[in-house]
Amino acid sequence: MTGHELISLMHQSHRRVHITGTPENGVIAALDLEGRLFAVINGRVLNRVVPSAITNRSNKNAFLNPGGDALWPAPEGTCFGYEYAAGKWRVPPAITGAVWEVAEYSTGRSVIRAEIDLVNNRQLGIPCEFERHIEIEANEKSLIQNVTEIIRYIGEKRLTNDEFRLAPWSLCQFDSGDGCNVIMPPPAQTDIWDMYVSSLSKRKLSEGNYVVDTKTDFRFQLGLGENVPWIKYIKYNDFHVKRFAGILPQGQSFIDISDSPPDHFPSEKGVSLSIYCDPSGFMEIEACGGCPEILLPGTELSVKIITEYKMNNEY
């Protein structure tokens, strides 16, 4: 899909867009699709796009996943997560229906913002502002996307870590399948783990890299600790995307982001980067921010995530 085709599809579906850079070389922000970002190089959208999830709407019966790069709140599950407040897994309507606005923009830079009131699995309400500060350097062969992801607490109550967990979490989607792998520097055993079922059959060492095969007939997700500096999605003979771990503000720590049952307490394994692979044919390279021990009014949870998109398979 081209950048112009994506913009046209958004307009036909009565969705607002904002462009940082140009439709040929830049980032398209879908303001009415959870503020998701779509990277474009030489006219081509590189992130996964699901047209039917753009033309239709998510509701209580189904979440429609349009692809792109989304900012979500972590954790997903556990007693402090945000996907089980109504009992069963769902993406809260505060996220799917959020009204994102352009707060600032200039050449190569934009800030988009939305108010999103979260309710965790203990039924605690946490009013927030979500912000994405987008800066790009782009040409016809590469795009460097620097995004500072912010969740700002705008409530009045002081919260302690026996009441909440909260961190910004960026999920960047691509197609999976034949010829689509993720590589990283070989991690220590303590810096890589399965969140759900074992994925050892999908992992190997090759030519000095640790390789994850994204083609799968089962759902799996890898958590990566803060000593893993980057992960790289490779679509062979086409393009690759390298995502770097962010540095956290002082006083914030990585947390367990897993989709664990809502009666579970989070583990002590803090996730910096993550790889999610789904049998339906898509995958995510994810990057996480951190959480403080105390949440005070005005606290900003932030992480700067660098994502490098490059054409061809030179890596």
C-alpha cells in the first residue's frame, strides 16, 4: 500500500490523519485509530495495514487491529493491567475511542495528544494524557523515527505501587511468515524468556546473531531485559527495521507487561524490548518504558524509542 492510498482510505472511512514529513517519505499518524503511526519510504507503507479494520469500527464484540505502531499502557494482564477490567480480555473503549489531536508540528516534527482514562483490573481509575513526540529523518531509502512516548498522570490522588503499575508501551506491527525474522545480539539466559508457551523451536544462533523465526502456528511472546540493546525485524530482500531500547528517567523501572490472568500478581521480570508473533500472520517488535514506585499528580512516564527503517537486506 502507498502512503497516498492509506491517506485516501482514512479519508473514505472518515478518519483524520496527520503527516510528519511527506506522504512519500514520512510518518502518517492515524488520529482516529488510537494515534497509530505508519512509516512510509519512497511512497510505500512498511508497517502492517489491515484495511477492513480502518473502514469498520471496534466495538464490544470485536477489537479490529489496523496495524501500524501504537502507544498502549502496560501491563496488559495481571491484577494491575488494563485489558480485563470488565472481566474478559478487551481493548478499553477509552483507547479505541480516544480523540487524538495535533498539539504541535513543524518540519520533521509533530506532537499528538489524547486524554485517556484508564481503569485497571482492580477497578482503580487512573486519568491520563497520552503523548507521542515524533521526529523523523527521511529519504527514499531510509527513515529514522525518534518517538518520545509519554503517559502523564492527571489525577489528583497519590498512588503507591501496591495499587498500580503503569508504563508506556509501543507495539510496532509487521507481517510475519516466510523470510521474516527478528535478530538481536545473543542475550544472556536471564535477559530472554517466554511469557507464555515455549518458543525454543523458533529460536537459534546464526552467524553471530540470535534469530527468531516469526512464522508460527502458535502464539508466543518473548520478554527481553534491559541488557538487550536492540532488536531488528528483517523481511529478506525487501526491508529491515531496527528498534533500540529506551533509557528510562530516574526513578522509573521496567515492569512485567504480560497478558497474565487478572488474579495474578506481576512478576519481577521487567521488559525493555519484546517480540510478539501471532499465527494469524502478524508480529510486533515492542519497546517499553518504566514505572515509578509512587504516582503523583503530573508525573510523566516517558521513554524515547528510536526505530530505523531501511530498504533492502543490507544489515
